[in-house]
Amino acid sequence: MFKKAKALFEAVKTKLTKTSNELRSSITSVFKQKVEVDDKILEDLQESLILADVSFNSSQEIIQNFKTNLSKLETDEVVDSEFYLKSLQKEIYEILDRDDISIALNDEGVSVIIVSGVNGSGKTTTIGKLAYLLGNQNKVMVVAADTFRAAAIEQLEVWSKKADVDFFSNESKDPASVAYASIELAKNSNIDIVIIDTAGRLGNNDNLMSELAKIEKIVEKQENVKIIENLLVLDGTSGQNALSQVEKFKATVSITGLVITKLDSTSKAGFAISASYDYNLPIKLIGVGETLDDLLPFDSEDFSKALLGLD
Ligand SMILES: Nc1nc2c(ncn2[C@@H]2O[C@H](COP(=O)(O)OP(=O)(O)OP(=O)(O)O)[C@@H](O)[C@H]2O)c(=O)[nH]1
Ligand SMILES: [Mg+2]
């Protein structure tokens, strides 16, 4: 008797799903909450971002978008700190995500990547790791065009061995002529990708900056060669102090993207948001340690979640 009634109930339940679905969703929506945040919370939130080295400009943009989107939102989720963190993460993701984040190779001819930045930012180490990353599927040559610092050439050669890629250096003290010679060789030896290491320099040193521009010009002029990336390496431990360099390098060479290094040892990673947003440049790669596989292609979603400690 009982069994029969239960079977009947199941039958009725399946017949009634159309109605129950509608009813459920309309009743649930009664419990949806409008999310409200007051100005004091928004100010405190912006301050937290600034304390993590996000610039005023980009923190302002994030908070404005956060406020606007929350005011439009109705939710049946529990509105707690986790909810706010997720909402904030979405805004950070939005301003970091761009369609020029990945590195695209030149299909015909040699693809060239020039790497520049201030002293000690992590250029040579990044090149070693990048050569390893790209060397999997391409024939890669790294080029020691840092003719300034005595040990620089040897340091790059050590990395080329670790990454198992070709290495180029010569006797010239002129970095542009080293770059030129390396590309001549690359063209004749079926190299797919040439990565050029340059000496550390400050953006306000005009002589050194024009030397960098000369490397770029000499490479650009070559036939069957394309500069696919002109990467500026920023030291993650410098935080917002690194930002002043972006504008200076951008003014001299055609920077196509940023590499943020040493993210494993900084609490100032928030500046990466501003380096990208304030200067309209994609972050292409991030350095998270000193070994060969410690360079990651940038992923806006993973990065924004990692920044806020979300899964
Ligand atoms: N923890 C950590 N250390 C890094 C990372 N990238 C580079 N380093 C360290 O930073 C120091 C400087 O790195 P280099 O690659 O020599 O920097 P550079 O920009 O080539 O320096 P110069 O050629 O002198 O201008 C080295 O001790 C590296 O091991 C990183 O992602 N994480
Ligand atoms: Mg170096």
C-alpha cells in the first residue's frame, strides 16, 4: 500500500516538473538579495589594493567597476567576505585580460624576441627559462648582446646549456652588431626563434636607451625576420617603483609586453595590475623562482585568483 503511494508520488512529481521548476525559481528569487556596499567599505577596499602596490589609477578603476557591478547584482549566494573577494577578483581579471597575452610565432622566417629592463630585474634568467619553454617545439638560439657586464655572456651560456638551446656571442662590444651577426647565422641555420639578452639599463640613461633602439632597428631591417616580442622585464620585488621604468622604455622602443619576475618573493605583486592597465601593455610571462621551469605564461584568471588567495 505504502509502496504504491510512493510510486504514484514519483509519477506525479515527474509530470509536474514544469510547474515546480517555475515555482521554485520564482520563490527563490524572492530571497535574492540586493548587495549594498557603502562608501566607507569602498574606500577601505581601495586602500587595501594600494597597500598591495596597486596604483591609485588602477585601484580607482577596479573599485568603480566593483561598485557598479554590485549595484546591478541580485544574488541568492551568501553575501560574506568570500563573496566580495570573488567579486573583486572578477574585476581584476577583467582589467588584466586582453587578447594579446599569448606569444605568437612568425610562421615564415626567424622570430626574434628582444628582452630589456633595468639592472638585475631578471632578464638573463627569464631568457634561460623562456628558451626552455619554447625549445620544446622550436629551434631556439639565445644571444648575448649584454656586452657591458663582464660575467653576463658566461651567465647566458650556462642557461643555454641548462635549456639545451643554441648560444651566440662574439668579440664585438657593440650590442647591435652582436644582434646583427646572430640573426645572419640564425637565418642560415634554420633557427626558429632568436632571443636577445641586453644589458641592464635605467630608462633615463639616454646613451644606453639609444643603444637599445639601435638593436631594435638593426633587427627590424633584416629580411625574413620579425620581432615578435619586445619584452620589458620588471622586478616584482620593486613594486610600484618599477612602474616609472615602463613609460621610459616604452618611449624608446616598441615594448610589446611585460614579464614580471620574482613573484615568489614579493608582497607587492599588485603593481603588476597597474603595469599592465596604466600603461596599456599585456603581461606575457611571470617568473616564480630561479629554476628552469619557474616561468609561466600569464593567465589573467589564475593570476587574479592567486592574488586574492582564491581557489
Ligand atoms: N626568486 C626569484 N629570483 C629570480 C627570478 N628571476 C630572476 N631571479 C634572480 O634575480 C637575480 C638577477 O637575475 P638576472 O637574470 O641576472 O637579472 P638581469 O636582469 O639579467 O641582470 P643584469 O643583466 O645585471 O641587468 C638572480 O639572482 C636571479 O636568480 C624569479 O622569478 N624568482
Ligand atoms: Mg643579465
